Amino acid sequence: TLDGGDGDDELGGDAGDDQLSGGTGDDKLYGGGDDDTLDGGDGNDSLGGGDGDDTLLGGAGKDALWGDLGKDLIKGGGGDDNLGG
């Protein structure tokens, strides 16, 4: 589990099921090779799922959320978001 807290963060997962939380700020979160949960929180965030069955949560702000391989759950939240599977 990685928690970015306040500010602009860049967090990346690795092998295994990762949980990444950006908190407030404009964050960049990248999942690894397994089933990951990425929560951008408030701010204009960029989330990339990677391989596996991932959950991507954008929160408030203008977010870009991109799944990859696997069966992904993608929720943009408030704001104008770009979503891709």
C-alpha cells in the first residue's frame, strides 16, 4: 500500500496486488502486473492500470484513467474525465 498524501505524487506498483492512493494534488499512479487498486483522490490525476484486473477511481477533478490488459473497473468521479479500457 502506497499513500501519496498532499501534493503532486507519482506512485508505481510492482508485482503483486497493489493499493495506491494519490490523496490531494495532481497525481500519476501506475499499477503493476497483478490486480491493483488505484485511487487518485482530489485533483487532476492520471491513472494507468497495467496488466491484471484493476480498479481505477478518479475522484474529483479532470482525470485520465486507462485500463490495460484484464477486466478493469474504471470510475471517473466528479469532473470532466477521459476513460479508456
